[in-house]
Amino acid sequence: MTEVLADEQSSATPAETESFRPPPRGFASMMGAIGPGIVVTGSVIGSGELINTPVQAARFGFVLLWAVIISCVIKSFLQIEIGRHALVHNRTPFESFNALPGWRWRGTSWIGPVFVLGSVLTAASLAGILRATGGLLHSFVPLASAEGSSVDLWTLVVFLGVAALLWRGTYLSIEKVITALVGVFSLSVVVGLLLIQGTEYRITGQQILSGLTFSLGEQDVRFAAIAVVSLLGALGATGNELFMYPYWILEKGYGQHVGTSSDPGWLDRTRGWIRVLQIDVFVCTALATVTTLGYFLIGAAVFHGSDQRIGGDEIVNRLSAMYTNTYGAWSKNLFLVGALCTLLSTLIVGTAAFARMWRDMFVSLGWLSVENEQASRACLRAVQITYLTAFLAITLFAGNSPEQLVIFGQYVSGLFGTPMLMVVICWIAFRTDRRVRMGWMTAIVLVLSVVILVTCVVGVVLTQFLGKT
């Protein structure tokens, strides 16, 4: 399977394709070797951070800050362990999950196909992102006299542009594009968060403390519960991103770099590359957390308690009020450029990752040969085009409320995908090679993080149905 996943790196140099490579030494060298975490950041940060987070902040104010922090930070332990297992054993998710006990079909554990089929519903968030991107570009340059038709035209342009970018499908090209996009939108929100402190919307310590009480607020708790589940499914490394992280790990070459356990020096190389992976996840978590908190705090400070409607085709343009209401009209372009980078990064990475997930399943079921590189590449392209076409059809015929598509997809992820995958990751984490397995303190934190997340999901779902705080 490694050969199939690496087929997109045919442009790599001989030094990049050798069977193993010693890990980098020193923090600067390690930072130069990261990348999969940046790609994950580009995937998760667009819909959840840019759209869902400000929408929920506008509705509920600072009260759900606790859910934002938990969603961003606590899943990093899960991300490390699924990445560690992939790196150590050079396995894709399906190869790892196929070792789990239980019913299997054509040698494939039921868990993988069930997760893949369930994730189809979560892809609704990407359809919302496609529409929101079209609406954002319409606000820059209207292409028709009628607003709806102009948004439709821009949505088609975005569809064609992303399809063309993904046609080549190489990991290295995706990483370069996403790194640039992540850098722009991260910088834009940090600047915005600093500037707001000099305005009438200044964020106080009391407001922040009010969001750390694990409360659902005084509004209808059922809607607050839905918001929490959607945030748990939207922010940080969600179920989809956790599932897909091993693909980026393998395509980056980490699994090849360590070699096999029979190679001399395997243990030292593996430990060294695990340290690189841990830094990769730390950077991913830090970027996602800072950006998410920025959007949430600014959204709560500016929108909560106001009568401004956030939604529709021009949702991103309306969200620019987070900046223009505080810093003036000059800041609108700063926000929109960052927002465009945010949305494009999520659309590109999300579509590419779904394609890899389906390809992995086809290989596991025996419907695709691991040795047929041409068929593998054709499979990626076919799935990517299928997803993008479905997104386009949904946005053209399912109305003009991209925020509803985003929140729906992320609610399903928070309710189904993330909890399911957490349990699976715990299972495989305790079956990683003992010599490089997590320590007992990490194991405690991992299990505790799963308990906390499951408790949050169960608690808010019960609250949603019972209507009690």
C-alpha cells in the first residue's frame, strides 16, 4: 500500500525516495520536515473556524468558549497516536483497522466502510464552503446583474479551479499551496484579534471567564446543545481529519524514512521521526486553536446582541463586519483575503482527502491493485471530480444557505464520526510496537481525552432531547 500512496511523489528526488532516512536534528531542522499537520490545519480551519464559529458566537456569545477550546486542543493526543501507528507500521487507516476484531467483508473490517459511508453526510460542509467561496468572490467582482446568478457563476469558477488544481494530485503540490494559504489566514486573524483591543469591542477578562463555566447559557439549551456538537465535530482535528492524517504522513514519506524493523538503526530513526510527528501535530493544534479562538472571540464581541443577520450566499461578506465594524472599511479586504485562503484550503484538502479514503477502501476490498499506479491515480481523480460535482449540484439546487450545510455536516461529524474514531484510535494505539509505543502518562491522557469528548457529546445530546441544563 505504501507504494500506491507514494505514487504521487514521482517528482521527488532520489534522496527523497530511499528506503530510510535519519531524522532531522535540532528544532529548526525538525520544523523544516513537518507538513502533514499543516495540510490538516488547512482542511479543518475553513468551515468550522470561519463560518461555524462566528455563527455560534453570534448566537450564544462567549458562553461556548469552553467547547471551542476542548474541540481544538484535546484531539491532538488522538492525532499523535493514529499518526504514530501509521509511521511505525507504515500502514494506511484501512490496513490498521483491518486488524480490529469483529465482522469483516472481503478481509476488510466493518469499521472502515461504515466510517467512509457515514462521512458522505459530513461532506455537506464542503458543499457549503464551495457556495460561500462563490459568494465571497461575487462580493469582489459581480459577474452578472442578478446576485444569485453571479454567485452561481463564481461557484462554477471555483469548482473548475479546484478540479484543475487537484487533477495532478501530488502531495507535495498540495502541501505547498496549503502552507501559503494557512500562513495568510492565520496572520490575518491574529492581526484582527490584536486590533480589536483598541476599539469599543475590546474583549475583557470577565467575558473570557464567562465562557469557561461549561454552561449552555440561558437561551434554548437544545439549540445550544446542537451548537456544541457541531463545534466538537468542526474544530481541531475532526473525525475526518483524524482518519485522513495517516495518508498525509505516508505521502510525506515518514513511514519510508524509518525503514523496516529489520533495518539497522530502525529504533533510533523511528523515535526521531516520532518526535518530528509530535512537533507536526503541535504546530497543527497551535495554528488551529489560535485561529479558531480569534474568529470566535471577535465574532462574539461584535455580533452577539446585535441584530445583524449572518447567513445566505454572502455570509463571508457579512462576516467581514467583524473587522469593518471595529477597524473601519479599510480592513474589509484584509478579512476577505484571509477568508478566501481559509475556504480554498479546506475545499482543496477536504476533497483530496476524501479521494484517498475511498481509494484506500477500494484497495482493501480488492477492487484496486496496489501495484497499478495508473489505476490508482485515475481512482483519485474520479472520486475528486465526483465529490466536486456533487458539491456543485447541491449548491445550485439546494438553496442559498451555505452556513446550514456547514453546520449540518459538522453536527453529523461530531455526533458520529469523531466519537467512533476515538475508540478505534485508542484500540490501535495500545497495539503499536511496544518499543516505540506511548508511555503510561500519555496513555492516561489519551483515555482521559476520549472520556471527556464522549461525555461532552453524550451530555449535550441528552440535553438536546430532554431540554434540560
